[in-house]
Amino acid sequence: MKALLVEDEQRIASFVCAGLREQGFLVDHCEDGNLGYDHALAREYDVILLDVMVPGRDGLSILKGLRREGRNTPVILLTARNELDDRLQGLNLGADDYLAKPFFVEELVARIHALLRRVSGERQNVLSVGPLKLDRLSRVAEVDGRPVELTSREFNLMEYLMRSPGRVYARTQILEHVWGYDFEPQTNMVDVCIQRLRKKLNLPDSVAIEAVRGVGYRLRKPDGEA
């Protein structure tokens, strides 16, 4: 899962980023509201964490702009302002949750998971394609009920491919989404990671990870599966 954190307090940003990454999240961090808003519009995130009082465009303005643009990405507001009117304003603008500072990062992670369960529905936390199953919360991968140990990067790549079986993802898309930033396009990191996944998962041909020459990769959709 991929998160955007817009927070100008470096100490808070550091422990939030570290805590989320320990849970397998990919995290983009922006200290400035204008840059944060640009990232939120240009990139795909599972959740956005907004500090209300950031330089440039403030958190409420970012939230308002996103909802006006039709972006329904789940948003949690992080702020030292905890008056009822402040909370109501944020929620009325379309925030999905509100966490007052100071907070424990464990609580933030729990709220993110609860929010994603509400938004996606409980069953979508478990992705299944043929014999392959990924539990996005427990971060457990199974093939035919057999647990397979994956690194965080391998798990995120597999999760990305499983979101839309049959869809072709370009290497640059995979790099941006799974590694979190732009790499040299000629890097073979994606190909190496795919090779490791093929070896570890040992999937049948019906759900093989296929290379599409000159483009990227896709997970084959099993016949008859919607």
C-alpha cells in the first residue's frame, strides 16, 4: 500500500514514515502543502495523511481541492488543533478520520487499516487470483494454502499486479508504484524482482507472471475468473 504524508515537522514525519515503512507501506513525504497537493493529484495513493498547518497550501485547502477534483482517496487529518469546530470542519470537507497530536504511530497504523477496511470492504483486504492469495493486512502470501515468505518489495509488487489481473503494467509504472520514486528507466530492478517472485511462488501457467515484450509485465487472469 502507498501513502502520502504532508507534514512539515521533521521529527513527526520521521517517526510516521519509519512506522509506516515497518508495516510495508511505501511512503512519499512532502514538507510543503503546494508540493503535497501536486503529488496527491499526480500520483496514486491508498491513503493521504495531511497535517492541517503546513507551509504553502494548508491541509484543509489540500483536502478541499482534492474533493473538488473528484479525488476520493481516503484522507486522515493530523493536527494539534483538536477543538470540536476544527474536527467538524475537516470532516465536513471530506476527511475520513482525524487524529490529534501527539499520537502513537501504532494508533495511526490501526486507524489506516480500519479506514481501508471501511472503504474497500473487508473481503478486498485479501486478494485472490487462482491459487495465489495475499492478505494485505497481515502481509501473508499463500499459494494453494502454502505460506510463501516474500520481502516487503516482492509483496508490494505482487499486490500491484494482483489488483488488475490481465492488465499490462509498464516497468516505469511498477518502479514508481513499488519503489516509490523514479529510477533510471534502463534499470533491471523490476526484472530481477519478477524473477525472484516466479521462483518463490512457482505459480501454474494459468496465473503466470507474463513479460510483455517492450512494455512490462502482467499477471495472467485465469480462464473464467471475473
